[in-house]
Amino acid sequence: MKKTLALIGLATLSASVSAQNQNDIANISSIFTQFYAKIANMYGLDTNKLSNLFEQTNAEITSSYSDGKSKFEVNHTYQQVKLVSMAGLPMLKIGNLTFKDMNRDGRVNRYEDWRLTPEDRARNLLTHMTLEEKAGVMMHGTFSTVTDSDGNTTYDIDDISDIINNKKVNTFITRLDIEPTSFAEENNSLQQIAEQSRLGIPLSISTDPRNSFLYTEGASVESDYFSKWPEALGLGAIGDPDVVKEFADIARQEYLAVGINTALSPQADLYSEPRWARGNGTFGQDEQLAKTLVNAYVLGMQNGNSLNDGSVLTVVKHWVGYGEAKDGWDSHNPYGKYADFHGKDIRKHITPFIGAFDANVASVMPTYSILQGATYRGRTIDEEVGAGFSHFLLTDLLREEYGFQGVIVSDWLITNDCSGGCENGVLGGENYSLGMPWGVEELSEEERFVKAVNAGIDQFGGVDNSEILVEAVKDKKLTEKRLEESALKILIQKFQMGLFENPYVDASKAASIVGNDAHQDAADAAQKNSLVLLKNDDILPIGKNKKIYLYNIDADAARDAGLSVVDNLEDADLAIVRSTAPYETLHPGYLFGSSQHEGSLDYPDDNADLMMVNEASSKGVPTIVTVYLDRPAILTKMQDKVSALIGNFGISDANLFDALIKSRKFEATLPVDLPASMEQVINRESEDYQGDRTPLYSVGYGLAK
């Protein structure tokens, strides 16, 4: 882009810069808008009239302006950005440049002008929006699905169309998991519906993590198509920011290929309470390592340190202190609503988020949890409400002290009621509505919305009842200006990502990107490199000349690796056992409690995995055990009865055998302590506990061979 401003009879000023993409153009536009303001100020001119030249000129036209004092000539050179419409929007021309007529009024409105800055465009768009449309932007709904008689699942187009057009919602989570080409086509079809809406606002489409080899229900999506990596805790075991950035970059490419443009990740929570069910989504318990890896994740997922048309907008979560889950219970559940700090300062838990802020993360999600017994710089955090309702946590701390300027999106359903089965649990599979209004249960739904907005929430996760915000404004409990503040932030990000110019993806390329060989090769390497060797009595590597007995492992995978598999333990030279960290199902009547791993971390004597190890040991068969450490298992009963002990964070049988057979250096280390007993765990915060606090294996432990 070259721009020359000639002040006839006074001075001649010029500048020349290169614009490679839409984001560059927006940045350059901002620079020259400021440039105009300075010139206007120098000569006492009308800034608005002067800058208007910038908006209306193009590569083919030199425009002039005179206010009777001086004459100005401005020449602009732009490179046309790619515009894609599947809804048949009219295209408007100014000179040789083309613009979408998104509201179909026959003129190029400022929000339709890709030459302007995202903020300029977003502010203009707000002037075209009704109160109902502004409230709709503040919803983060859910794409509903339907399944036909053949078991094929697709979006419920009629229901989603109604929410887009009548509730004015344009941000949604998708939990669909189908073949990539079809997935991309489904998302394109919804973008087309949005493009046909009154103002043509494109959809932001989000997802929970999809790329883990194993998954946690309610926290990730089990996918048959995306590349499969170890859980985030395994990336913490590797501890290399380059690997985390590579992971995030590959996930970004796969998301974009199917039309997903928002990631509800990473978890910047610290894995402090070992019984907690969500720790496998974190990078571990070390705050400095977590800070480094969170930073790498955001840079990889957002394609750099600012949003652009190659970004997947990243939502770092859960601000702040989620990992101090009281007694290990998760705050998706009413019995787990508290995070107990025992008087400790929360700053350690803030540290990983600073890594996200340093990478200019776009969005932050507060935790459900009520912080109990928490302090900040000597101040007690008194108000016992979930973080989404806390003015101190969101405005005083996140906005003002830490300077976060992006979007704050609540966790799911914080304004809904939790009563009946939600509150007390239900057995027998009965359906009930969910809500997580922790600390504000006695407020009405409208009062919860108002309190959350006043605390600092910009967007509400999991709901689409925008009419409640509209009524709150009409009832004078909120101002329309306050809704505009949140809507502006959300819209700026849509413009930064180029969604108004092209919200669509090339569905024909999706299958060649999602889970392709190169991506899975990198994921396989990470699976193997995340293995933590805890014990090895000179049994590794095993080679291929032994008869192997297998437990919880696919025999075909062993044979494919060149191993000889036997059916009887007595015939084996070696046993290989897969185990999972122990857990209990203590709340079967609750949606999340019924599926989350809760309770004791120790192997009970009747645990099938432990019984298998004991049997092999009693028969003198050397045994290799690999334990899936979604929680920090207590391995005290097992360690002396095995020849090798390996922690894993999600690994396929094929990759496991490759790691066991070949000579290799194990480089991963534990991202969390593995306790020696449940007594240690239960008394971890007790000042009166006199027992041994030394973990069986400490964070950072790992053998090389």
C-alpha cells in the first residue's frame, strides 16, 4: 500500500508500506487514520472530513479535499481481499475494489469495508444493531443435533436457524463428530444461514479439545478423525514448549479445516488437589512450567501473538484456582462447588495465565468454583460466589490489575437453576436440567445475568436466552451501553479473524488435513515421548524374542510389532499390563459425577489390575506395567512386584510396543507428585499431620533408562 498526502502550498508528506493480508491493511489503516488526525490538528482542519477521504478512495482514484484554506490529494493502493459468499450476497464495487453488501442496502457501510480497522468496523456495526442483536452477540449457544434411523448425526438446521434468526445468536459450541468433509459442509451450511441474517454477522464456532488419545466426558470430545496426542498432562511431562506449540498449531489446522474457529482451551489450571477429576487437562502442578506451556499453546493456536485470518481464537481457562478443588470434587457438580485454599494466596494459580496474557490470548473463561479461604496479597476474598459472578476476580483483578482487554466468556450454564435432580442426584437415567449458579442460587435467572455482567462477563456459555438481557435493559437493571461494551469486544475479534470476508472453508480439503499422516506421526512421537519411566530392573528394552502375556492390550498390535503372544501366564517369559489410575464412582446420580474419576487414588486389594500384577508376581513372571495417569495414582502396592513401571498419559498399543521394544532414552518427567498413601493426600493441608509427606515419586522424577 502506498499513500501520499499532498498539502498544496504548505507541505508534501508521504509514506509507503507493504500490505500482505487483511490484518496488515487494518493495521495500516489505523496508522494512516492517526496520520490524518495529526495533519488535521497541524492545520486546524476538520478531521472527520479529512479521514473520510481515506475510506472512500481506492487504487484507481486520487481524491481531493479542500476546506477553503488548503487542498489535499490522497492516493491509496490496496490489494483486494478474498470475499466468499455462499448465500448469494450482492457485491458492491468502488473503482476496482469489491465489497460484500452484508445488510443488502446497496451501499458500502463502514462495517462492510475491509480497508478499515476491526475496531472501526465493529463500532459502525453496533450502530446498525438492535438491542436484541447486541444481546444475541453475548450468547454462546450450542449446536443441536439430530440422528436419523441409520444412526447418522447431523445438525438440527431448523432449530439452529431459529436461534440465529430469532435470538440473534452468532457464537456456538459444536460437539458434532463426523467425517471431516461432511463436518466442514455442515459448518458451511450454518455459516450460510448466518450470512443470510439481517446484518450477515458470521458464526464463531467453538469446540472442547478433540485431539487427545483418551478423553474426559464433559471436558473434551471423543473423535475418530482428529490426530490423537497425549493428554495435556502428558505434554506437561514432555515439558517442551516447542512440542506444545506444534501440537496447538496442528490442532489449529485441523479445526480450521472443518470450520471450527474457536478453541475452548487450554486449561491454565494448576493440578494442586491430586483427587481432582479434571487435572489431566492441565499441564501439571508446577506454575512456571504451566506458564511456559500455556504461552506456547496460545501462540500455536492463534497463529502468532495477535488474531488474524489463520487464527483459532483461544479461550484460556479457568480463572482462577479451579485446581484447589475441595476434597477433589469437581465444580461441575453442586457437591463440588468450592475450591478450598486453606488461607493460601491465589497468585501461584494466576502465574500460568500470565503466559496466556503474554501471548495476547483472546478470551478468558472463569471457573465455576467458589474460592473458599483464599487470599490475594494479604486480602481475604470474601464474596463466596462462583468466579463468573465475582467483580473482584473479573474486574478488579483480571481487567484492572492484569490488564486483560479481551472477551470474558462464562463457563456453561452459570445462570441456570440447579434444583431437583441437578441438586440432589437422580438414579435410573431420568433427565433433568443442569445449572451451575454457585453462590447465587437464591437469585432469579435475570438477577444472575445482571450480576454476571456487572462482574465483568461479556458472553454467556451454553445458553441462548438473549431475551433475558433484553428484559434486564428494559427493566433498567442494565444499560444498553454496557451490552455494547461486551458486544464490541466480541465483534472486533470476528473482524480480526476475517470472518466477515470469508467464514467458509474448502470442504474438499478437510479430509486431507484432519488427522493426516504427518499430523499423526507428530502425535505418535508425543505419545511415546510423554512416557515417564518410574522403574526399570534391566528389563527394557524387551526386544522381540520373548513370549509375551498381555493384559488389557490388543494381541494383534503385539503381533504386528513382531512379538509372540501366549494365552497362559505360565507360558510367558514376560507379562505386559495396562492399568488405569484407581478411582471410585461415588456420585452415580449426577451427570458429571457418574462419569468423572473421583475418590481414592490407591489400589484396593480387589482391583483387577492389581490382582493381575500379584498373580504374575506370584508365578515369577517378570511384569511391565504402564499406568494411565489421568490422576496421580498411588503405586505403593504395585512398585515392588513389577520389573518395570511406566506412567502414560494416553498412548496407543502400537506406540507402546514401539517404545518397549526399541532401545530409547526416556526423557519425560512427572508433571505431578505421585503420593505414597491416601493418608498423605487427605492430610496434605493439615498443619497437625505428623506422618511422612514425601511422595512415592516426586514431580520432575523420571528415569532415562
